[in-house]
Amino acid sequence: MMATAKAVKAKTGLKVSVPVEIIVLLVLLAISIGVPVGAFYYEDTVRPAQMPTVDMVVHRVEDGGFKPNEIRMKKGETVRIIARSEDVVHTLVAPDLGLFIPEIYPGKTTILEFTPEQTGTFPFMCATWCSPMHPGMTGTIVVE
Ligand SMILES: [Cu+2]
């Protein structure tokens, strides 16, 4: 049989009362901590998991260039581009789309979120002199 609050009070003689200000303070504290934690969790974990992702590995042209060298996107849909170099520093620039990944360092991962605003076929290229065959560092972005 469960003891009711009245029965407990009667047995122990204790009277517990919490001022309303403390309850309001605790609720405000929970909200002020919970909302930012939830927002960070959503931005860092939930949203990226739902986003289309392009995993790109970059080498000098003589070792394969951009892989993949054709990227497909949908107009208005944000894509997460995860780029890493396996040799020297490269860049990814698609001037007609306004896409610019400034430096893709060897051994590091560069992540950029990009939302294409127009449809079409757009060239992209490396803008960092990475080898004598650097001018051949090109690819295509197709936005449907
Ligand atoms: Cu280059």
C-alpha cells in the first residue's frame, strides 16, 4: 500500500514547501540550458545526417585529380561536401556557382555546406598550383 502525502507528513512531521520563485527559476534554468543543447545537437548531428553528402578525395592530376570529378546536386537542396587531399594542398572553385573551398589540406578534412541556386552544368577546378599538370584539375557540377 502506498503512503499518501498526508500520511507521510503525519508520520514524520516534516513540512516541505518550495517557494514558487525557486520552481520558476529551475524551469527557466532548464529551458536556458535545454534549448541551446538541443539546437547544437540538431545542428551537429541530426541535420548533417539528413543532408546529401559528397565525399571527395583529391589528388594531383597525375594521380587521379578530383574523385568524383562529377558532382550532381539539386537546385535549392543543401549538400555537404567533405573534401580531403591525399597529397598536397588543393582548392575547389566553381565560379559560376559561387562555390569556393579555399584550402583542402593533406591529412585534414574540409567540410562545406553548399546550396546551388541555379540549374545547369558548371565547371569546377583547382585554384592552387598543385603540380605541373595543375591546369587539368577540373570537374563538373550538374545541378538539376
Ligand atoms: Cu591545383
